[in-house]
Amino acid sequence: MKHAVKIDSAELRMVHLPLLTPFVISTGTMTHKTFPLLILRGGGLEAVAEGVMDPLPDYLEETTAGAVDLLRNAVVPKLVGERITSSADIAPVLAPWRGNRMAKAVVEMAVWDLWAKALNQPLWHLLGGVRNRIEVGVSLGIAPLDVTLDRIAEAQDQGYRRIKLKIKQGHDLALLAGVRNAFPDIKLTVDANTDYALSDLSTLRKMDAFDLDYIEQPLAFDDILDHNQVQAALKTAICLDESIRTAKDARIALQMGAARVINIKVGRVGGYAEARAIHDVCAAFGAPVWCGGMLESGVGRAHNIHLATMPNFTKPGDTSSASRYFERDIVNEPLEAADGLMSVPPGAGIGVTLDYAYLDQVSEVIEVWTA
């Protein structure tokens, strides 16, 4: 019990953070990043995590409204007064509730941050990380070819290690031909965000011609079986994102040959415990993983950086510079990549602190609970 910390209070906020540029994918356009922010305080420490669910269920089933309702009415009140002696202590609090992995992840990740701070350790040490800098790439939203080429040139000048293009039906093969003509040697991937079906297999097969590192989530968000047919027909690796919620999902997908690469988003899978289990399953299969992004603020961005220090994160992730997305972040510490590398924020826990002067301008406090 030497390093036990009692949760004295919890604060839940809803944050509306404007994006510098609208971000367009196959399912819609984002102009703001809207998310719940959980702040835990105890023992003179402050820990924080953010949710990655969307206002509408256009990525997965969860929504911000549903997550906030679950957090404020069923989960967060039970945290206050709890004594945390390890990251595993949160499991019984979350166990009664089915699904809602993104909502649960907010709580689990904040507890990991608090526990790491109680131990005066950086989070990546506790996760089993092996590096203090991670390779990062950029994710470019859907745009006309000329705009896309300009964005790629800018990202190349900034040293990013991988370019990911969002694609959709009708905005794919011509785009890739134009990009490859202008940039024949860049490490290039595409993300379909579930916009294709098995009937589009001929189109997907044509993507083999563009030397892609992988094609991310071409088929439905809840499919693994049909991805097996796509992977069998393509030379290019399939990477699964939305389809992988658990380590069991990852094992089934890799065992049946539905993918060769897995995108791990700690918020999508319910927190660090499941993320680590997926990481280990993929390592056992010899399948590389990388850390996906959900346009997080500096809070979620810092969590992602720590996650991506683990040994099997061998492909560049989405955690590019915060200044690409936000004019001002809600954390004090700048999270900026240099030559395609993002340094782990120094200090205990996730290594960032909240900029309350700005946070108060872009958020509303939903509720505060005290012991």
C-alpha cells in the first residue's frame, strides 16, 4: 500500500476545441473536436484523460452524449473515495457495464495517469515502453488532388515518416495515381473508413499497383470474415482498425488471415489493459501494430505517445504535431514532432498539464464529485 493514492475528487467536462482546417473522411466532416474530459485529483496529484467517441455514431456505436450519461450516472461517482494501488484496481468498477469501451477507456486511462504519478514514474515505463521517441506520420483528409499534393509536400518538408490518405469510393484510384506520379518513393497508406464492400474487390485489387504499405479498414466496421477474402485477393497488407475491439478479435483476424497489420487505439479498445493484450497477441503472430489517432487534444495525444513506445509499435502512427490541428491546445506543453519523431513528454504520468486559462474558454463543467 506504499504507493496507494485516494481519489478525492473527479471533474467531468465537455470540451469543444476548434480545428484549424475541416477534416474530411468518408463518413463526414469535422470542424470541431468535441469530447468528454475526465480530471481525477488525489494526494495532491491531478490526472486526466479524454474520450474519443463522436457526437454521432459515425465511427463506432458510441456517442459523446451516451458516454457522458454513463460516466456521470454510473461510473465516475463510484471512483471518488477509491484507493488506487495499481492500474488493475479500476477493473471491478468498470466490469458491470457491457460494451461502451470508449467511455470506460476515459476512466481507465485517467487511473493509469494517476497511478503513474503516484509512483512518480512516466507512464511509458509502466506500460513496458522501450523508447523515448516514436516515429509519426500524418493523416490527410479527403481533398482535391492539388490540395492533397500540397499537403504531402508540406508533410515531407517537415520530415514525417508516413503519409496516410483518407479515401472513399470514387476518390481513390485517380488520387493514388496522381500522388504516386508526384511522390514515387514516399511511404504511403490509405484509410477507407469502411466505405467499400466485397463487390468493390476489383477496385481494391487495383490498389496493389501503388506500392501501399497497407490499406486500412476497407470493409464494414464490424467485419472480420469478409476482410479475409480481401486480404487473400490482394498483395497489399490489410490493416484493421474499427473491427478490432479486443485481443480475441485480433487473434481471430490474424489467425484467419483477415489482416497483416493492426491499428491500436487505446480509446477504441477500452483502455491500456486491452491495448497491451492486443499488442502482445499481434507480436506473437509477428504482425506489426501502430497507434491510430482520433484528432485528440494534447491530453489524448500524450496518452497515445506513451502507448506507442511499446516494442511492437514498429510502424509510424498518427500522432503528428498538435499545431497541425489546433491554433491553441488545452495543455501547457507543446507536443510537436521534429523530423518525423515525437518525443515522449517528460515527467510523471502522461507528462502534460492542463492550460486552465484556455480550457475554461472551450469547455463546460458538467459535474464535480468530491469525497
